[in-house]
Amino acid sequence: MKNDLTLIFFDLETTGLNPEIDEIIEIGAIKVQNDEIKETFHSLVRPNKNIPKFITDLTGISEKDVEKAPRTEDLKDKIENFIGDYPLIAHNVIFDKTFLEKLLGKELKNEVFDTLELSRLFFPEFYSHSLQNLVKKLEIKSKGPHRALTDTLMLYSVFQKIKKEKGLFPQEILKKFKQIFVNEKNFDSIFGDEWEKTENTETSLKWETKEENSKKLTLPFKENLKESNFKDGVYYVESDINEEILKEITSIAKNKELLLLIYSEELGKRLTQIFEKKGFLVSTLNNYERFICPEKLQFFLDNPSLVPPELRTYLAILVSYIFKTKDFFVDRAPIHILKNPILKILSSCEEDPSSCNYKSFCPLKRKIEEIKFSEVVIAEQSILFDENYFKQALTNRGTIVFESFRLPKIFYSHKMDLSFLDFKTLLTYSDFDQEKIDRIEDTYNSIARFLYGQDITKEIKSLKDLLSDSHNDLMQKFFKKPAYQKGFRDGKIVISAIEKDAQKIFKENVKFFNPIIFIAKYDRIGDKEVLSEFTGLKGEKVKDKFPFNNKNIFSVVPLFTHSPNYDEFPEEFVKFFEKIHNKVKTAIVLPQQILMKEIYYSLKNKGFGVKAFGTDSADEKREIDLFLYDLSTGESYKEIYLIKFPLIQNNNFNPEMDFYSALLVKNILYEIAEKSNGKTIVFYFDSKLKNKEYRSALEDMFISFPLYLEREESLLKIIERVRNQN
């Protein structure tokens, strides 16, 4: 078989990402036979549309380069002859395959393999699997600028590294992969008879766990800790997270075990360093909802045919991640692992961890023990709203909620999502019943007519009655929720289980966590005590000792623009931005990915240096940063554009939600603005600001008195005057 192993590696450059309207502008391919490049194919392609400027900036391919290039119809036969019926390999192959089929005008029958998928399978510990990052991480020498043929050559080098890494896996795991992918992927087509060839001599699959820090085994007993002098009760502290506040909290920790609830990962790292430096034993609960139950994992490995085909690749990637990292608690796992859809199925426990057959490497048992002996636990704020496995171990701790202005947003966006595939897989593991699966599928079909976010509590009552007695812990938690909405995940319908009453939850939490201290720079809007009304907890108010000096903040509301809800807004905003922008460090803050992408590509197309957090490389530097309200960059900006205030809940007409949104905007703006030196101009874009009653009720959300302008000409003159003063 090895002598006949011929593979086609290929890459395309296109005018954009949408195969319906965009076109190929360059094709690069190589033919590899028995690990030797035998032939190359390269051609520019003349498209029927203009090449956007940002594509030219990215690839170096201009209109002039392609004006004499062949059209697609002139290349069809050459491409078909080159690729034949050999297996095709590309990075994110679905994208390239779709464009190639469009060019050829027919569906490809070749087997296709994806190096994005293969790299996740054999390098699951990597945080990014983009081709550029793989080349960097795997120390592959660059073949040249970002073009189709050079990328194809680097793609082949990545594949060679994947083959080498595969050789370090035990034969037993490689056999398991084959069983998982049976009838789905034939790895013999690209690895030949070398698939199970390995340097690893292990003959059986053994689960192991990471080595624990030995200091956790010699912790003092909690009974020996001094009684806390800190009063019980509820406190609302108006302050940023400064040295004085941190000193106060560390002094509390001397007498009281603490639970520190945070939102941003950077703050979590900062607090960990501070407390560890002072000699406290610190435990972190990152992604506390996610862990890998070894018993369930072994069940699916022993019965891979029971896993729905759509989830088998994800199962294999999780197995690989555990083999390489021993991280059953996925404590510091990459995003692609945390978003792995089968992880949700494995993140539940029906056994008493102390009596489980897999207790020697049960992540829950180990984490609960670690928390019991930790003086300080740092966790996500959302742990307040969950029925979780750690509540008993966290009981009676003093609780500090940092960035507490984010609580309403977290509460109303915190959901348990289950798709039809999730239910099917859960029932495969326990309570399998084909009749139940059929009824679940009927329920999903019946809610297809509902809108995203619409209440479907009545529609799933029969489903709740059918499955509420399930032995599966995840389903039990799911059906204890009081309300349900229709949602989407990866284009598929999901049922989202949600909470409705925040005050009820906080009232319950007071019994477990005492004292509770809420910290935010601002916790009210005008005379309305927004945060305390949200929690329903009465408490002592601690005023801010260091009020913010807002003299350098100039707030502007351009009333003449469309609402960000309108299709015309992105184009209108970019035109506005071109007139206003002064080539200074700029932040554009948005509520959702879709709007961010539209503005991102529009600005790129105009030649602006733009970085979108979550899209571009984290260490990339640009003049203009785009990010969502959920993120804080910690950088200084001279221009800030707030586009459409964050939607706390799908109900646009609830006045309480407007106050929660205003509180979030005010605090986020403070976080950005307080780092700026000199005059900073802040622009607010939201249709609600055209309503005078709304402006009057929520005017305190602006951290400096806002200037409302009806005409663009007036704005341009005023901005010029402000800049001259600066």
C-alpha cells in the first residue's frame, strides 16, 4: 500500500470568506508520493469581481497581478488532471473544498482530510491551530510570504510533524482512534500502513493524572486558623481594584478563609500572585463546569459505535488531550477543548467521588480535597448561579465579588444548553430508550418555528416529565431550571435552561457565604441602587475614597446616525470614522461578534490598521482595537467608540435591563478611560439615546457630561476645537 500512497496538498487565496459571492484568485498544490514532492501546480486566477484592499494587504495579490491571469473555465481541466482521485489535504479543508467545487462546477468525490483537525488530534494542548501558529510552534522554517503555494509547502511540513508526533502515541490509543473513526475516516489513505507504527512501546491504555504540588499535602488544619474579626453581613464597596482595597482583603484572609469571585482572567492571575506571595494557599476554579469523568470516557472508548458520528472526532481529540496532559479537570485547557461538545456530556457525576471505581484519578475528588485545604479560592462569578459540586467545600467562606457590576449580565446570559445530539449521547450512556429519543427529536422539530431567545417552557413540559427522573446528573440539573428558551449552537437548535429569579439565588447564597462583599467602581445610576436592587440583599455601603477625575473625558452622542440595528449602520459608521479619526490609539467596543466582524472588515478594506480581539493574534499591535463589552484590554486610548449598549436580556422593553446595561457601560468605560493620559474623546452610538426620557433617566451612566449633537457639521467643528485645546 505504501508504494501507491499519493497525496494532494493544496491551498487557495480568495476575495473573501463567502463562497456564494467570493472567488478564488490563486491556487497552489503539490503532489506527494511516498513522502516525496513529485509535482507542483500554481496559478493566479482572474476573478469577476474586484479584490478588496485588505486581501491585497494580506496576500500581496493586486488587481494588476490577475488582470492577465486565466479565468476559472481555462483552469478546470488542468486542476482535475492534477488532483485526479487522490486524497486531498488542506487546512480547514471544508472552506477550500467548497471554493474548489464552485470553480470546477461539480462535487468532488476525492477523500478529504483536514490538517486543522489532525493537528488538534495530535497537538491538542496547543492554544491555536492556525497554520501560522503551527508553523511557529513546530519550528518550521517559513517558505515565504502568505501565498497559496508557499502555504501549501508549509502545510506539507505541518503534516510531516503530525506524522512524527503520531509515532509517540501508544499503539493502543492509535487503535482506539481507528475504532472511533471506523466508517468515518480511513487514515490508511494518508498514512498507509504506518498508522499503527509507533516508537511508544506501551501495550495497554492506562489513565494517569498530573503530579500534584506537594505543599498541598502539608496544609494546616482549618480548625487551627484564627476566628475572623470581620463582621458578618453584606457590603457594597464603591472602588476600583487598587492597592488599598487589595491590602484590606489580604488582611481579612488572615482570619477568614476566602472565596474570591472574578470575571477577567487577568485579574484572577493578579490575585493568585498577590495571595501566594503573602504565603496563602490558593486554589483556582477555572471552568468549574467542565471536567472529564474517567468512567464515562472509558465507557465511550469501549463503545465508540454508540457515539453519534458528528461527535466522534471530538471524542478522539479529548482522549488525545488527556493522554498528553493528564488534565482531567481541564483547568487550563485551550478554548477548543473547553468548547468540545462531548466535554459537556463527560462533565457530570452520578457517583460519590469517594467510592467511585476511578477515584484514584477522579478530577472532582482531587479538586474538592484541594479546595478544602485552601485558604483562598478564586473562581468565576457564575459559580453563584449554579448548582455545582463544590458548594459544600466552599461553605462559610468570606466572599469577595470583584467587578460586581457584571453580575446582571452574567446572570441573564448564563444558560445550560442541550442539543438533540447531547440528549441522544446522554441517553446512550444511561437510560437508553429509542422511544424517548424519538420523542426528544419530535420536541426539537416542534420548536423550530420559534424565534431565537423565545420562551419555550410550555412546549417542553412533556419532555421534562419524560426525562426528569433520569439517573444522569446533568439532565437532573437541566430539568430543575424554572424556564427554557430556544437557542442555537454551531447552527443547530438547542434548548437553553435558564434561571429567572436572581434575588432568590442571592438569598440562598447568604446562607453559604458570609460575609459577602460586592466591589465595583460604580454600583448605582443616579439615585437608583442598581446592584443592591438586583441582588435583593440589604447591606452596608462603603463610599469610594478616590472619585474619578473626569476632566479629560469628552463625551459625545451623535444623534444624526442610524441605530446600530440598521443594516446601513456599519457602512455609515466607517464613513463617520474616516472623518473623525485622528490616527491615535483607538478602541471600538461592541455588543456582538456579527457587528464587530462587519465593522472590522469594512475598516480593513479602507486600509486601517485594525485588531479584533478573539480574531487576530493576541500579541499583534494595531492602531485600532475592536473588542466586545465582555473584554477589557488594559490599554490606554485617545478615542473610544461605544457602539450599541450591551443587551442584558432579549426583552428590550424592561426598564431594569436598561439600568443593568447602563451600569455595565459606565464601569467598562471607567476601566478604559482611567488608564488614558490627556484628553480622551468618547462617542456613544445607540438608538435609545434619541429618546429624551431615556437620556434623562440614565444620564448618570456617562462619566462626563455628554454633548448631544443633531448635525455632523457641528460635531466636526467641536472635535477640532477640543483637539486643538489638547
